[in-house]
Amino acid sequence: MRKPIYIAAPLTTHEERLKQLGISKARQKELQVLVDQFKAEHPHLLNAPTNVIEPEKRRKRASAA
């Protein structure tokens, strides 16, 4: 059995990620408008579980089809 891998690096903040990607303030505002529109149109997705595949339907190993 494989040993689990733990990543101990700190997560980057939202502001750090934007700076790394080189996104301007104007573009940030445009993107935020799109995100707000999407959230308004799809409120049911906000509380949806991230793991949508039922465990019995999930593959047991990578070689299984």
C-alpha cells in the first residue's frame, strides 16, 4: 500500500495568486462580475458537495475501466 503524501507548503492567498498570474485590477473587476453573475444564476451549486461521484461507482484502481 502506498504511503500518503502530505504537502506542508502554505497555500497562497487570493491576492498572491492574482499577482503571480499578472491579472490587472480592471480585469479582476471584470472577472468578479462574471463570478457574481454565475453565482446568482446557479445558487444550488454553492452548497453542492465537491465529491459528486458515489463511492460504489468510483474506480478501485487506475487500471480498472
